[in-house]
Amino acid sequence: MIEFRSVGKVFADGTRAVANFSLTIPSHTTTVFVGPSGCGKTTLLRSINRMVDLSEGQILIDDEDIADRDPVQLRRSIGYVMQHAGLLPHRKVIDNVATVLRLNGVHKSEARQRSARMLETVGLDASVHRRYPSQLSGGQQQRVGVARALVNDPNILLMDEPFSAVDPIVRAELQDEMLRLQQDLRKTIVFVTHDIAEAFAMGDQVVVLNTGGTIAQVGSPVEILANPADDFVTKFVGLENGARNLQIHERNGRRIVVDQHGRPTGVIE
């Protein structure tokens, strides 16, 4: 479990990114931070592994204050997937995935074996192991990034707009793959996006943020769609004046979010 207690962040230039933010993230679920640019969602995500240090408040992981943890060891214990994968260009795929294992003292041969198994888990076969990142498609690079984040079997996985740099078809495939992985692995995932359809597709708990890290609403996708908390949430999820009129339909045992034209915009698991 991750708990934010009255968290605040002011940057060196005086910009206040987050003020008095409190939230509990349940274990083994996916919580999505969603909101407009500048609302503090990435700051909150990066504060969990101390890539951003807080100005006020506390973050606890399983009742332990992360301020008492060594930052490097904390980061190595938490999986992290970023927008452009962040792969090391001079290392082959198999060695990119093995990076954290090697830093934690795992022998090279074992690290590569474990990395190969994780690459298979995310849908990449042995043909990519000896390639360099520049030889992969954008979707393949993101899968490698997910494999690298998961290979050390962390309890927590942070995902910072991980699929926003790929085309819509690949993005949908990666979303489906991540939902499948979460069913199998049951990690505690914190996911950042600016796309409300993606938030509804990925999140068990969705946190809609306004400027300054203010929580506009927290709830399941169904709860937010059915009862938006205020005008900001109504506009952000696309319900104002029926402009988007999102609805949830059951199709083949799955809950599909569709717009007013019947076009699917996401899947709720």
C-alpha cells in the first residue's frame, strides 16, 4: 500500500506543483493519475521513488516512510516505465532488461536468463535479444521498457505516460498487454496519463487532478462516469452538453467505454 499524507512540492523557482495532497493507493491494483498539463501528476508519481523530493508531507510504502530509505535502493526496488522507454542505446535488448539485476549483484548469465523469460512474458521472442534499441519499433521499445521494469519482480510499478509516444493501434495493443500482465502479476501500479479514455481503460482507481495537484475526484471509472463531482470533472471526462457522452456497454463479457457515436474509447477490466 502507498499512502500520501499532506504532500506538497515547491520547486526551486518557486513554482508550487502540489499542495496538501493525501491519498491511499491500495495494494495489487492500478491507480491512474489523470489531468491536464501542469496539474502535478508526474511530480506525484516521481515522488514515490524519490526522483522528486517532497517539500512537505510524507509518503509511506507499507507503513514505512520513504524518507528513511536510501534513494538508490528505493529506486532499484520499484519498477519505472517512462514515455520513451529510456533504453540505453549502446546496450543490446537483453542487457538493457538485465540492467537492474546486474546492479543488484545478479550474475550476468542468470540476469540474462531472467531477462529472456521476462521478454517472453511481454510478448517479445528471442529474435530481439541481440538487437539494439534503434533497431526496434516504438511499440517493441516500450515492451522492452516494461520488461526491464518488471524483471526484478518489484511490488510497485510506476508508469509515466508510457504509451503516449506510439500510434493509436500500438497504444491499444500495449494497453491490452498491460491489462493481461496485471491480471497475472497483481502489482501495485501507479499510472500517469493525460488521456481520460486510457485512464478509464487502465485504472481500478482513477484520480482526476486539477491545477496544483488538487484532487477533483477519486473513484472507479464507473463511479466517475455516473457521478462526476463537479463541472471540471464533467468537462474533463467529456460529458458536458453531451459533447462526448461516454457510456459503458457489455460486449462478450467485457465492459467497453463507447462515445456518443458508438465508437470504443477504452476497456474496463
